[in-house]
Amino acid sequence: MDYDIITYGNKLLRRKSTPVEEVTDDIRALAQDMLKTMYASDGLGLAAEQVGRDEAICVIDIPPMRDEETGAPKRENPDVRMPLVLVNPRITEREGEQVGSEGCLSFPGIYVTVKRAETVTVEFLDMENELRTVRACGLLARAIQHELDHLDGVLLVDQMSPVQKVAVAGKLKKLRKGRT
Ligand code: ZN
């Protein structure tokens, strides 16, 4: 099934997630539905909070980029298999810094420049209930940090500088009023 994605202004986005005790068939089904919902909206990542659930789960799928020389599809993190489903994720290491534009399915039409770590190491349960560790850089590292924020009830709007907030104030107001 497809979920409706909750947008800014809905209090459910501020809820902190509850750790998953065990990856069961119900959890695997939730992950599949979240992936379907994310693909239907052309998103790169989605957290359970954004579909009104409170399990500590997020899904990510970064499409390959075109290699500049050969034009062939190329992944920035070739060792990481997509899609990535993270249950109870925890960042154990952050390195470096990257500054880039970030969007969010809960903030349609809004893009903000956000500073993030360039590389992160994340520990999580996979769909087989095994503890795994992934090291990611670039866009995938950015997506992991963004989705983990959601699981803590932290949103894109919290990453905005006062100047950025003023620039998108009208759009934020419309979202709060549900007139997107
Ligand atoms: Zn988001």
C-alpha cells in the first residue's frame, strides 16, 4: 500500500521514534510500503514519521549518477546496496564537512543549504535482524543524516538560518495551513 506523506505543520513529524524490538514480517511490510511511497513521490529517502508511524525505520535509495567521462551509471558508494532500509539506525562516526542543497518530501518545493558531515558510519538492524555497519560519503551520507534527524523529530526547518527562514516564510506558512 502507499502511504500519504505528512507535511510540515503536522505534529506527528515532531514525535521521537520508538526503537524496533525485532525485525518481523510486519516491519518488513512497513519497509516495503515506505519504499513504494518514496518511489511514488520521487524521493531519495523517507522516515517512518513522515507516514505517521513511530518505528525507528527509514529507507533510502540514491540513484546512480552518470560518470562524467564514460556516461555510464556510477554509484558514489559502490559497496552499499540500494535500497537501504535502516532499522534503529545510529551514527557512530562523523568525518569532514559538506555543504549542499537539501529537500524533504514533508517540505514540498523548499530547498535549503545545509551543512552536514561528509562521511558517516551508521549502525543499524537489517531486514534479517542482523546488526550491520555502513560507511557512506557524499549524498548518501547527507541522506542518512537527514533521515536520522526525522527519527529524532528534527526537521529541515530546524536547519535553516534566520535568513533562509525569511526567504521561505511564505511557503512555510502555506504548508502549516495545509494549502500546498
Ligand atoms: Zn525529510
